[in-house]
Amino acid sequence: MLVELPEDVNPNNDEWLTVSGKLETIYYQPFKKTIPYLKVTSWETISPPEDPYVYRQY
């Protein structure tokens, strides 16, 4: 999902955040469609999960 962070938030690579915000929509030119995105209003740095990967189920 597309996420819009406030300008003063610059997470490092491999840094995990938990965020809250408001779902909004924006016209996304590469898809030529309106898509949802999360406009972040609060955030907190967290420890990485034990297994940080997503696996596809077949």
C-alpha cells in the first residue's frame, strides 16, 4: 500500500514502524487509476518481527 509519511519522518532501511493515519485516495499516473493510500498521522519505531517475510500460499 502506498503510504505518505510526514516530511520530518525519514526511516532507515530495514527499520520497522507501526503507523496510524487516514485512508485517502489519489490518482496514480503509472496505473492510470485512483488508488487508496495511507496518510500517516502518528508513528512509532518497533522491533522487527521474528519472521519479517510474507509467503505466498498456493
